[in-house]
Amino acid sequence: MSASALPLPGRRPKVNLALQGGGSHGAFTWGVLDALLEDGRLALDGISGASAGAVNAVALAHGFAKADDAGDPARTAAR
């Protein structure tokens, strides 16, 4: 990562995720997503998926939408 690509202090780098399909891949991916969300060092900017990956993407997006509707301070502060 070049110096110009480094995030500003106090800002989390934004990433876009593309999730692949397949039953066991979907289960593995959900574990990875869970770890990324718990870690909190990255901000998700976009997400897409195919098959099981699409199911995971929809579940994640729905969770974010519900948090926004509830005024979750942890979610709104991440922007």
C-alpha cells in the first residue's frame, strides 16, 4: 500500500467484498464476515455475492439496515 493510499488517522479503510457461492464456502464466508465485523478495523463500502455468497450478503446488508433503523450508535459512528 502506498503512502497516498493509507487512510487518514482515525478513519478505517473501506473495502468492497465479493462473496462466492457454494454451501461450504458460504459457511466459511460467514465465519470470515463475523471476524471482520468483530475486528472493526475495516469499513464495508460494498458487498455482492453469488449463490450462498448472495445469501450472506443479503443477511449482512439486512443487519446493517436494521442497525441504521434502530439508530445503533456503533453503526452510525462508523461512517
